[in-house]
Amino acid sequence: MRIMTLVCAALVLIPSIAQAQRPVRPLLPLRAYTLQDYHAVDFKEALVLPDTMEAASYAGVAMTEQDHLIVLSRSAPPFLEFDSDGRFVRGFGADDLLRRAHGMSIDAGGNMWVTDVADHLVMKLDRDANVLLTIGTKGEAGVWDEASGMHVLNEPNDVALDSLGNIYVAQGHGGDTPRVMKFSAAGEFIAQWGSRGYGPGEFVAAHAIEIDGNDVLHVADRENMRIQRFDTSGNLLREWKFDAMVCAIFLHEDGFMYITTGFDGELAKVDMQGNVLGAIGSPGTGNGQFGEAHDLAVDAHGNAYIADVINRRVQKFAKK
């Protein structure tokens, strides 16, 4: 793995959540060997929509315990389910549930956790998208402050749970308050850490979060082109730097981490020391290419599914 060579402060961001934060620098490939054991599946065949349903901007993907793929859409219905062969199972969820869907994960109980960067909410949903828990105040953004009773988030991007069920929210899509928020399993505030910047423990956009079996938090600090690792109290343990953006993170049961590089357009396999072992994909509109490789899920067989919010599709890389 090479240390990134660009100065992060030179990145100019588009602050509005109405559009993605495309960098104004040249797009960067990871300097890595090709992932030889993967190939791009024709996106028109990987997941087959009903004839009555048009493709949409897909923000998130997650796997169920049955190895079904759930796709988080920015159009109605908000959730699409496909079986392991890519056949459409159902669309579900209230049309007005989310204003601008962003991140999604599924916990061990089958509950779905989703974030909304426009309404500034985190929601826990059951398997049929009924709301079980809400964190944040709908439509209000700001700094969470228990003393004043300000229970507000600011562009929550992603959510993950530790072994005790505590909830961690990575927030700050383009604003001034990127940080990690910690809540109890009941949604009670515990702590928060991080601020906007380029130094250790700071973020430009805390875009994705995953927690490993040792309760180590891995936070994708997208524009700073790194993953920052924290303990559950917010102490910085280590940072892994990359040659390109880190947009999505997925910890697989095979013992490796998989990441996507957003506008830089790749899927990469990473060991648990932060070394890139291989990458596949590129920016573009063709098969195996990305407008923005936004979110990632890997099934039990190692097949990778990547939500592309720009090209309006889910790209599948099948493991050979």
C-alpha cells in the first residue's frame, strides 16, 4: 500500500447534499494487482427488475441471513429484494419513508438500519420496513447537545452496531460537523467524537462505518483517502492511507475487508493490516465501471454487489 501523494486540503468539495461530492482532481486508481478471481457480470442481467419498474439511483446494499440482497433506492419503493440468483422478490416500504436515502446495514436479528441525509435521521426498521426506532429530529440538522436538549444529527451517512448492541453513526456528508456518534441499543446518547479537518481523528466526510469482531470501529474518511480505526470509546488506534477515496467498507467472514473508492471507481480487497491485495473496476459507464461506487455488500459466496448512485444500477462482480 502506498501513502497517498495528494494533499487532501487541495480537494474542493461541493457542499450541497443535492449532488454527490465529485472531486475536482484527476480520478485515481489504486496501485494494486487486479483481482483475478472476480469478473464483472452484465449489470442488465445481474439483477432483473420487473418490466413495470425503472432503474433508479441506488444508495445502499445489504445481505440478509438468507443471502438475499436488499437494495436501498432513492425512488419508490425504497427497498428492493432479490434472491441469490438475482430474481426480483419484492419492493417494499412506504414511499415517503425516506427523503434522501444514504446508508444501510442489516443486524443479526434481520432488522434494517438506514440513514437519511436530507431529513437527518437514523432509523431501525423491521424486515418489512416498519419503523422500530428513530434517532435524530426529522428535518432538523445541527450539533447534538444533551444539555440543551438538541437531539439532532447532521447528514448521517452510515450506521453499525458493536457486540453489545450499541449504535455508532458516521455523519457529515459535506457540512461542518463530520464525526462519530455513539448511542445505546435503546437510542440513548452516549458520546461523540471527531471534527472537520485532515489530522488524526478528524474527517472531511465520515462516509461509512464497519465494526469487526473485536469491536474495533473502521471509519471511511472519504476525501482524506483513509480508514481510521477507533476503539468503542473513540480512541484512535491506527489509520490506513490509500491512493484513492474510501467510500464504502465491508468486513467479510473470509477475514478480509472489501472497499469501494467512490468516484475513483474500484472495488478492492484489503487485508486486516490495511494492505491492498487487488482491485477491479474503473470510472465510466460501461459494464464493470462506475459513476460512483457508493455502497458495497458481499454475499456468502464472495460475490460483490456495489450500489452506483450516478449510473443508477447495482454492479455485480462474481467470484470465479
